[in-house]
Amino acid sequence: MATLDAKIPKGPLKDKWTNHKNNINLVNPANKRLIDVIVVGTGLAGGSAAATLAELGYNVKAFCFQDSPRRAHSIAAQGGINAAKNYQGDGDSIYRLFYDTVKGGDYRSREANVYRLAEVSANIIDQCVAQGVPFAREYGGLLDNRSFGGVLVSRTFYAKGQTGQQLLLGAYSAMNRQIGRGKIKMYNRHEMMDVVKVDGKARGIIARNLVTGEIERHGAHAVVIASGGYGNIFFLSTNAMGSNASAAWKIHKKGAYFANPCFTQIHPTCIPVSGELQAKLTLMSESLRNDGRIWVPKKKEDVEAIRAGKLRPTQIKEEDRDYYLERRYPAFGNLVPRDVASRAAKERCDAGYGVNQTGEAVYLDFSSAITRYGKEAAHVKGLNENDNALVQKLGKEVVANKYGNLFQMYEKIVDENPYETPMMIYPAVHYTMGGIWVDYNLMTTVPGLYAIGEANFSDHGANRLGASALMQGLADGYFVLPYTIGDYLSNDIRTGAIPTDTKEFDEAEKEVVDRLEKLINNEGTKPVDHFHKRLGKIMWNKCGMARNEKDLKSAIEEIKALREEFWKDVRVPGTRNEFNEELAKAGRVADFLELGELFAKDALERTESCGGHFREESQTEEGEAKRDDENFKYVAAWEYKGEPSDAVLHKEDLVYENIELKTRSYK
Amino acid sequence: MNLTLKIWRQKDANSKGKMVDYQISDISGDMSFLEMLDVLNNQLIEKGEEPIAFDHDCREGICGMCSLYINGEAHGPDRGVTTCQLHMRKFKDGDTIYIEPFRAKAFPVVKDLAVDRSAFDRIQHAGGYVSVNTSGNTQDANAIPVQKENADMAFDAATCIGCGACVATCKNSSAMLFVGAKVSQYALLPQGEVEAKERVQNMVKQMDAEGFGNCSNTGACEVECPKGISLENIARMNREYLKATTSTKD
């Protein structure tokens, strides 16, 4: 059994990373040419890691299931990326970013990792600008910032509502340069099917070419998993259709511990569910909460009139609106962290104030912002500030400039104009803080096997702050992993290329092929989606925004039963030797059906509420989450032992030397 | 609504394809076009038939993976959207809808409606980057101010999602809008200036090698581009190319 040693360097917090870098082993440039590294996933974490490792001189093989690395779902991140630059002079600092992140994560993340993240955050912005990432700028030519939930400073850099796209294209461009040089060999439309271990170390992967169905063996001295999160376990989420947990789950089954699987982020501002045949949900960036005010009607009769289509939200008088976030959390208002905002929306909707047919929607209203910006613009231009039509026109221009693409996206989906009528929003699954357990070096419990970005558990605790996912992905990929991996690889300079004609590769390949054959020849009656949707419903209803012992116990039983039914009755058409999207999907859903059970087990075990994990049994009189530091100040790292129900819990105690644990308050 | 679908079926790159008819009923206007295809596929699977292969991923109009040619238009009849953002409310009961892959010599069919757009990647390998290594000490991000106007134009060019609608739409299968957008993004920023000359030449050379046609200024690409990438980017690329090939010294 591997021990849970987080390998946190000694010394004062602010010197740990520098000292660590000074003390770890390096691989000399000539020897790097003799070392191969596999990177699975090409989003912000995987793309930036692949590029940087190749720049350093390693031979990189990168894999993505999409038709190009540029499609990875990091591309859909909208709002921005945090960095402790303090360009606005509003008192930001590395410490403050560190503090906000630990507090925002409800004191369930590792101090040393988060401090390092804050420390390298500024380098990320410098690096991206040097690559030609077109961040938003002010008229003076310098970079602009906006603010995000859970903080009191403006530290978020952005590129309209397409920050993830621009950062990913930056990492993709860095990859392209290395692909052009031959230092990265790119495998598009390939899926990682399993990791191969030799003498206990990760030494390669089995991959499937998704176009031909061919099974391939790839050897390497180290394997990096950057395959993102597992939000699609809920079927409906803001993740891409192909986003999956399979790479992470496969390495878990080969010895990598899975940490805090129940820590899921339900994002407060998504477009509400419209129908049973819907395939995915769309996020409306948190940045909208800078200018949008969230409300529901105060009176039940107004709610009913709205649902019946007899009343429009714009007809409801100001005094009849309940701006419930501003009411409950005056200090942070609409900019409370995501978990708090989501629960507050659920509370109002559960109380019967939801504003659409399903009763699961609240308003996000821009009318105040449009008026405010319009007046300001009229003033600047020397025009009449009291001309309402003019003010509205100018205000809408400002809002369009800030959020134009988001408004357009909303209008296309909902068929309503959000400049004229408030948006309707509701929380949806968005991000998973839990993931593969890694130490300070981002290595899993399997030597030579690393996990970075959303795939690992490391930096966000029980709740991630807005604009921090992009920061973590790029920090891991550009600035952390490329250093720490050298320490491990320095022992491999004389190993030579890893052969793939060995019994370890034979066995791993056979296992992969057997499972594919089993799926193809199952001859059941129902398509994969049928099972995925049912799993999603169990997860959403029983492991969603509020959880309790009874529901979690029944979720475990239901998922187990569903898994058995899946293997009996799933129908996968076609053969395994061709482009077969259903076969790929079937493998992913089979893994979700195992991970789901571990998820519920973890949620059951953690009887406290913290961050995105809300146990109904553990709340204050006002309905706020009640943490239990005495019993749960740890990372829950699960070891695979066969069935998910047999998983063994290992605890990594979280030590806070630089931050005092407090009850999180945004009031 | 009830619809007749005429869909391109092709087993793989080497097989011959043909249009096949399908009927589908009870489609709601709030469904997206791809959700409609999901319903059809699940029906086909339950009937023991092979589902239709098509590319898609983010389903929110940003990854650029979806690529259907619907009723003779890339990404279908709506403007400023990708196929995944197209909603069925744009169609009416009883309609017949033709669904084909993005067609171009440089985009061979993988299967049914999925095509191989790796030619776009190879153009980017040839020069779609700034040659800067990752280090913790590039100069401060605010060391070089960039005029807001230029930064905004660079951003607009950079919002290209690489879907290939421009190529599928163009009668010459030209990739000039795609390449022009990338060249423009860097041409408008000081960071891209250093390598501007080589970049445009290398990217254009690769574009030609991939078998994309030339631009004859019909402007169809701009109309069909889901992100509204402007034709000005093609003009800027032509200027950059001219500058690079006619100046005698670096």
C-alpha cells in the first residue's frame, strides 16, 4: 500500500516553491532527448504541459479524443483567469489570492499547493501576453481586469466571454510550434484506454485510434493525465459531450488514489433545463454577476402570473422583487462564491418562487447596469443623461461590448432578447474539484504517473472560485509539472526507450480488447444514452446540491443496480474496428457507473457540509453550510480494491499554519 | 413537428457515399439540431441499424467540432451560429432537410458526416505561433502597451473556431479566411511582429500544399462564418504576404 505523503517542502510558506526548485534533481539538456513523456488530454493543463516539456527537450506524445487539440473543453471557459498582478492597485497580493482561494475552497485544500498557484499566477499572464493572447485592454493600452465571485479585488484578466478559448489557442500555438519541430507527436482522435505499469512504475499507455479502431501501444518514461473532470457523470452538465472520466478512472483502478470525489461545483448561472431530450446545459459566465442582479418575485401571485404567461418580469415593480443574494449577503451581494449562490437559488425555487414552467429558474437582470453604463457614457460624451432612450441605447452598447457573445448565445438557445428582458438561469453541474490524488510534485500514488489540471484534486478544496480553473490548468502545465517531473526523470537517463513488446503491455492490451469485445457483443436492447441519462438523474437528485444520508445510501444501491443492468442490456452497434462513437461512449459511461458509486460513498462518509458539498444534516439555523473541522479536516483519498463499495479510505490531514480556520462568511 | 431527413451516409474515406432518407417525428422547436440527430440515432440503434456519425463536442458554439452542411449552407439557415447552436424552431412541420458533410478536397470524409480537418492543424504547425519559450521571466505583461483598437481587432480575428465553414462554403474551397484570421491576430500585435514575414509565407505555402483553392472575393465565407470573422482579414493577409515577398531585406 502506498503511503499518503504529500511531500510538502519544509520551510516558510513563501519560500517552499523556490527552495524546492533549487533542491530537486534536473535532467541535463542532452539527456532530455533520451526521455519520452506521454500527455493525455490537450486542454489548458495538457496543452501547456506538452508544449513546455517539448521546449525543454523531452520527446512528447500527446493524445486527444477530439479531431484537434484545439477542441479541448477548456476552450469553453468564458469569464477569465485570476492573477495576483495588482495592476488595479486595489490591495491584491500573492497572499491575498492564496487566502481567497483557501477560504473560497472552504478550507479543504493544501496550503502549500495553493500558495504556489498564487505565486506563479502572475507569470501566466506574462507568458500568455508574450504568446500573443489578445486580452482585453483599456484605452491606455494596458490590460483590463474585472472582478469575480468570492473576492474583494479586481484580479481577473479576460478576453470578452472567450478567455478560455484565447488561452487554449495560446497553448495550442505553443504546441503547434513543437509539433512543427517534431518534438511533440500529436495523436488526434485517440482515446487512452489504460495505463501500463512495469515494476510498479507508469511506463506507457494502451490507446485506441478512434477512426480505425486500431489498438496501439505507447511506451514512455512517465505518463501525465490531463483529461479534465467528471462532471458528465450527471449526464446534463456544462461539460462537452465527450468530456469523460475514463483516463482518470483507469489509472485509479491501476493504483492511483481518487480524492474527494464528492466535491462537485454546481455553477449558479446556467441556462435552465428545457426538456427531456436535452443533451447538455450551457453556462452563462459568472462575470455576468458583476453587472447582473439576481432576483425572484416577492409575491407568489406574481410567480404564478409569470408562469401562466400573464405577466412579464419587466412589469414587476422594484419593491416587489426579492434580490435575495443582496438581501442575505450584503457584503458580497451578487458576487458570493458559486456554491453559496447556487444553494440560495435552490432555496428560493424550493420555496416556490422559481420563474419558469419547471419552477427551476431565477432572473439575472441587467436593466440597472444598462442604465448606469448608459448614463456614464452619455456624461462622457456630453449628451443628455436624462434622455432615457439614448441612455438605454448607450448602455446596451457598453453591455454588448462586455458580454456580447454571451447574450447572443442566450438568445439563440432561449429565443428571448436578454437586453430587453431578464435572463433566466439555474444552477448546473460545471466543474469537479475532486480528482486524482497528487502530491506536491503532482505525482499520483503510482510512481511516474502524474495528474494535472481539473483531473487532479489539488488546489480548489471543496469549492473553486471563479476564474481559478484556467489559472490552475496553466500553472500546472507551464510552471509546475515541467519542473517537478525532472526530479523523477533524472533516474531514467540510462533506461533507454521503453519496449512495448513485453508481457505487461500484452496483458494491458488484452484487458482492453476483452472489454471492447464484451461491449460490442453484448446484444442488449437499449442505447448507451438510456443508461447515462438514468445515472444522471440519480446523481442530480441524490448527490446534487443538497445531500442526505438516506438519499446517498439509496443512490449507492441504485447505481450498483444500474451498472448491472447496463452490462446486461446495453446495445452497442457496429464493430470495434471502425469509427464507432457509440462504442467510445459505452466505455465512458461504464466508467461513470463505477465512479458514481464511489462519489456517493465519499459524500456519505463526509457528514459535514463544506463548499459545494452540502449535507442537510449539517447546517446552521440560517441554512448555511456547517463545517466540521474537528472530524473532517482531511483529504479523502480512496484506494481501489475491486468494486467501488470495497474502496479503502486514506486520510491526508490538512495542516493550516498560515491561515486561521474560520467559518466562511460572505455576509 | 415531423420531418424528412436526407442524410449523407459513407462508410469510410475509401467507400462511395449516398443520400439516405429518414423520417423523424415529434421534434420540438426548442431542441437543438444535434439533439434532433441524437434522437434519430437512438431510434436507429434500438432498431438495430447503424447510427449516423457526426462530429460534435462542446455543444455551445465554441469548440468548432460540429460541421454539418444543412440545406446547402454551412451550419444551416441561421446566421452567426454553429450547427450545435442551431435550433429546430428555424424549421417547420413537414420540412425536408438535406444534411451533408463539409465538402472540400482538403477535408476528406472520415465517416458519414464527419470529415478530417487536420489540414488546418498543419497550417498552424507551419507558423501559427509566436516563438517564445515558457519561462517564469518573460517581460511584464504591461511592459508593451497595445492600442485598444488593435487589441480588439486582434481579438476579433482570434475568435475563429477553426470549424471550416469558410472552406465548405467557398466555391474554390479556399481557406483564406481561416489563415487570414490567424495571420491578422499576430500582425496586429507587437508580439507577432518579429516573425511576421516568415509566418505569413510559411502558412500560405502550407495552405497551398494542402489543396485549398484561392480567394476570388465572393465573400460567402464571411456570410457563413459562425463567428463573423471579417473579410478584412484576407485583405490584411494579402498585404502582409506582399510586404513579406517584395521587401528585399529583413
